[in-house]
Amino acid sequence: MAPSFIEASESSKQGVRQFTFRMPHKRSSDEESGASENEAWSDNESQVDSSASGASSPGLAPETRSPQFPPHSRDITENPFDSESSRILFDAIDQLQSCGVSEKLDIPQLVIVGGQSTGKSSLLQSLTDIPFPVGSGCCTRFATRIVSRRTAQGSNNAVRITISDPEVKDSFNYPPDSGYKKYEYNCSRLGVEDFQVIVDEISTKYMGIKAGEGEGKKNFASQVLRIELSGPSRSHFSILDVPGYITNAYKVNEEEIHGITQMVKAYMKQPANIVVCVADATTDLANQGIFRLASKIVDEKRLVGVFTKCDRLTDPSEVISIASGNSTMRSKTMRDGWFVVRNRIDTDGADFDLDEAERKLFDEAPWTKIRSDRRSTKSLRIFLGNLLCARIRSRFPAIQERVSGLLEIAETDRKALGDDRPEHNQRQQYLKDVVERYHTMAVQSLKCPGYLSDEDLRVRGLVRGANETFAAEMRDEGHHLNFQDPDVSPSEKIIEIVSVIEGKSLPPQGDSSITPPSTPPRNRRQHATLQAEPRELPIFTQIHQQLNIWQTTELPGFVNTKVIEVCYHQQSSPWLRIAQDHLATVRTIIEDASQKMLESACKPGGSSSVVFEELSEVLRRFQNRTMERATKELEEHWRRERESPLQTTDKRFEKLVSEHRQLRLLNAWTTMPTQTGDLAELSAYHLAMFKHIHHSMEENMMNDVHDVIEVYYQLSLDSFIRHVINDIVENFVTCLEGPLMGLSTDWVLALPEEEVQQLARDDDETVRKRAHYDDVIRRLEEASAIVARARSQTRGLGEV
């Protein structure tokens, strides 16, 4: 049986033997000039690599030699994990790989890749002392991790086999199955037959392998078979074997080739992994797809090449040329050269000594052209151990920093999801917190809008602007028909006419539109104070029609007051529509503001999505109910306005009507008929004057009705605008049961327990995310404790 992985073939009471190779080398002038730089190379990994692999790749052209490997004498440590600090770090790395976060940490590990039937399983058997079934292909159907640990002297050997979660993204798209988590096998010794039975059982019963092509077949698994070896003669090591790289879909499904390729690529792309590329020495390297794939995606500093089946070569010249670095095909060379090994074969007995067989093969020409520390499995084992040890040491601070960063992110994301709320008082408190944040902004929007940076939240200013627009629209468009000279002030017009009649200059007036003539008109008939003749305006047509209708119920010369009421109602008919539009505008202002406030109090997505949606619905109910109440109040006020008799106690009414009548009288006076022609007789003239001036005349009646309606309309308009703004709109905005002020602590406390549960419940996605982040945080906290403990234990050793 071959020695355990990395374990020295010879041990003594003093510990693991050290092998030192002295290779004389004369520096060229170019090498001398760069020596100081090479010797000062400070990378931790490089220093350990140099102790493991010695000089740059043997046989490579001078310009391809790596400065990391000084060409003078070097020591090769056969067991780099023999120091206390190295064992501590190795155990920490192994624990990190087992705590479920390894895929996020770039943990250094050895990854064995190769094509099918390249001797990969045989190489693993030689490296790990595990009896992998050679040629059966069983273990190549899923990734296999081998972890070896040395325990205290006198302790028992132990083997533990489990199945762990996938470490890279699963690209197979197999149906989910968690049955593999139940598997565990423990023993003290693992024989060939036992291991074969274990692999078969795991493959079929726990991995669900069903070999073959077609629907329902499953040739691979994304989970990882984990084999842990421990004992006093074991060594510290960890290695991962992945399924063989496939180029042709033979007895497997086409889509499974894609899954294998993605798995192999994922492991090779991880920057901390050391990739051991296994190539069949009996096959042209150019035809081995795994080598081409590795060359493209793996950095040369972490790529190690191994030729297997070297004992089967009849002409080893090509392999020796490549392995020694003398090949003309530069693309086939490796940074650190190729290793050559011999594989176990079926005819090798139980007492087969691999070290002796490889010594006999490789110590003979022409294999001696290859550097001695690149020949044999033992040399490969030592090199990989040093390389992994160096990689662990150099990466450990970054791993610790990465764990801390991931934990901080996970805790932040978990905090954003809020705490679990299993109890009523917890749900109630959560709801109160959200509502109080909303209520604070709602109060500020009405009383302290300057505290809010978002203009859309300054409800008081937005509503005031809407009220001003409403008042202006009512005055500009609230009347059904235009009044005669609506912008003329009767009192100012009276002063103007009197001044003209008396031949006096006008006193200064604030209205620059009044520009009296410089001299009195010579013909009084030419002086007109009205912009249009009454008969030409639609409102007078309406008044005339109503007079004709209602005068049939009155004595001639008298006005039925119904004429004024009907015409007034027709003039004010647009008011309700304009007021309703104004209410709709205010509603939109409040809807937009309340929605933004709610979004600020609890985000629409994530853990608050449910309470956001529920409170949005509550606000809609508040909005609809308050809007319905305001609309009914407006319609009721409008109904009372229409059904009540026309009446007013405003003293301005009599004053303004009197001014309009005076203006009409003065206007009539300035257009009085002259006592000539048919009016030369005094009696005819007096009759003409009576008909021209007296209010019982039809045209004068129409003018008087117009003026009374206009005055009453203006006074009623101001009252209607004031009532809509001060009472209806203000109550709508500030209502304690409305969308702004309705959400309050008192409202929350008055809710029954069932409604609190409905409002503050968690959605299924949030529950799932909380569980996910709790698990991630638990794993990361475990990883953080592992890293912190390792750093603490090695701090006094001065090696990390």
C-alpha cells in the first residue's frame, strides 16, 4: 500500500525527513542584474513554492523561467503541514469548506481535472491511498472531496463519508432532491470492495444516478462526495476530484455534457484553486480537450500538469520533450513543468510498491532528461502540498476580510427585512412605527411644509394654489352668459358722467382705463356709457324671454320676481361642475402626497410590501369615504342654494343696485330726446321723457333685472367660493378620518387583533428570505469564528 497523501515514505522519531537538492548553476550577466529583484520577491506563496519546486521549470527557455524560483540551491519540504501554524490553518480551511459558504470565499484547494479515461482515478488512488474503482467510472459521476488529517499518536484511524451541497452553480437542472443529506458512513478502514459498495449505494440511492440516454436518465450529480480520513499516520491535505471532461455525448444526454463542462469551468475559474490538469501520456496532448480548456481559463501560476500512464509508452520522446520544457510547441509547456507518473494497473498485486516501480521507470534513460523533482507521484505529492500550503497562507487574510464583508452585507440585508412578528403586540408596534412616520409627515405637510424637501409633499401650498385657481376660474367662467360691462365700477362711472355733464375735469382715478373727453360733447346723444346695446347681448335675450313668460301673471308695467330667480339660476349653473372639478384636483394632490409619504414610511418592496399594500388600500378607503362626504356636502349646499329663495342681508346689495340704477338714470339723462319736430309740443315731449326714463318701460325693466341679477350673482359667487374653500375643501384636507390625518396611533390602537394581523403580516417571500439570511448569517458567523480562532491561535507563532 502506498503511503498516505503527503506523508513521507520514511519517518523517524525526529519527524519528517527533509530532502535537499544542490544544483550548481552559473549565473549569466542578465541573471546577475536581476538577481536582487528575484531574491527580494516577497510574495508568501512564491516563497513557499520556491521551497517546494525549486528552480524555474526545467528545460524551459531562459526567457520563460519564472523569477519566483531562484536557480540556486533549494530545500524541498516533504510535509509542509507539519508545522503547528500550518496545521491550524489547514484545519480552519477544511472547516470553512464544510460550513456552507466556501463557494463565496475563494478557499484554496487542489482540483483534479482531466478527460475521461486519462488515469485520473488511478492518480487519486496513488495520492490519497483511497481505493478508487479504476475504470468503472463510478466516482467520476460527481465531485469527490478527500480530506486527510493527522491525529495524535495512539489515536485510531477513522474514515467518514458524507454528501454535501453543490459548491458551484448547478447547471444540470435535475429535479431537486435533498435525500443525500441523510447519508453518513463511518469506519476505521476502507477496503476496495467496501468502497465499491459504498459508491454504488451513494450513486443509486442518494445521488439518484440512472445511467444511460433518454428521458428520466441521470448520469451525474451536482453534490459533492466528501471522504474524511484521519489517523496518527495520516497527513494534512485536501483535494477535490471533478467528473471527467466530456467532448462526445456517448451514453449520456447532450444537455449533461453542458452541465459537466460548466461544473469543470466553475472550479477552474475560482482564483484560489490550484488546478491539476491530468493528461494521458499515450494520447497526443493536442487532442485532449481538458488541456486546451485549462490553458484558456486558468492562470499559469495555479496550473499544474501531470502525464499519467507513462509506463505504457513505447516511445516517450514527445512526452519527455514536453515535460522537460524542450518541446518546440510553446503552447504545450507549463510554467512549472510537467510531472510524469506511473499508474497502477489491474495486474499490480496488493504488495505493489508504487514508489519503487516509479523509481525503476524514471531513473532510467531517457526519463532522466526530466528534472528529478518532477518524476514520480511522491514528487507530485510534495509539490502540491507546498503549493497548497503557500496558497493557504497567502490567501488567509483575504478570506478573513471576505468573511467579514459578506457577514456585514448579510446582516444589512437581513435587517432590511425586519424582525419576525409572531405576537400581536409585536405586529401592533410594527404598525404603529410605520403609521407614526407617516403621520409626522402628514402633519408637516399641512402645518410645517418647509420641513419637507419634496414639493409634492407640501400639501398646504399645493391646495392653496388649487384654491386660487378655482376662485379665478369661478370668476372668469362661472357665469352662464356674459353680463353687460362686468368690469365697470358703477360708482366710478357715475363720477365720470357727472363730471362730463357739469363740464368739469375728472378727479384722479386709480383706473387708467377711464379717459373722459377733454371737452363736453356737443351732441348729448353721441355720449354712450355702455359698451353694447342691451338687445345685442344674449343675457338680455334671455331676460326678455323670461319677462314674456312671467309677465302674464303680473299687471302690465310690473316685474315678476321669478324672472330674477330663473335668470340667476341659469347664470350660476356652471358653479357645481367647477367646484366638483376643484374637489377632484384636491383629491389628486392628496392622493399623490399620501402615497409618497407612505412610500417613505415603508418601502413598497421587500419585507414591508404587505403593510405597504394594505395601508395603501386603507388610504384609498379613507380617500373615497372623505371624497364621498365632501361631494355630498357640496351637492347639498348647491341644492339648498338652488331651492332657497333669493335673499341677502349684505348691505352692499342695496348700495350696488342703487349705483347701477343711478348709472342707468344718468345714462338716460345724457341721451334724452330733444324737443324738436314731433316732440315740439310740451305734452308730446313730456310723454317721450316719461317713456325714456320710467322703469316700467320694457327696456328699462330688462336693464333693472340685469343689474339686480349681476349684483346678487357677484355677492353669491363670493359666498359660494368662500364656503367651498373654507368649509368643504378644508374639511376634506384636514379631516381626522381622511387620507392625510386618518392614519394615526389612535387608529392603530382601535384596530381589532384580526385586522392588525392582516395589515402587519409577513408575505411568504419575506418569510423565505428571512430564513435564508438567518441561515447565511449563521454560516458566516461560524466561518468568522473559525477564521478568528485560527488567527488567534497562530498569532504567537509568527508565521501568519
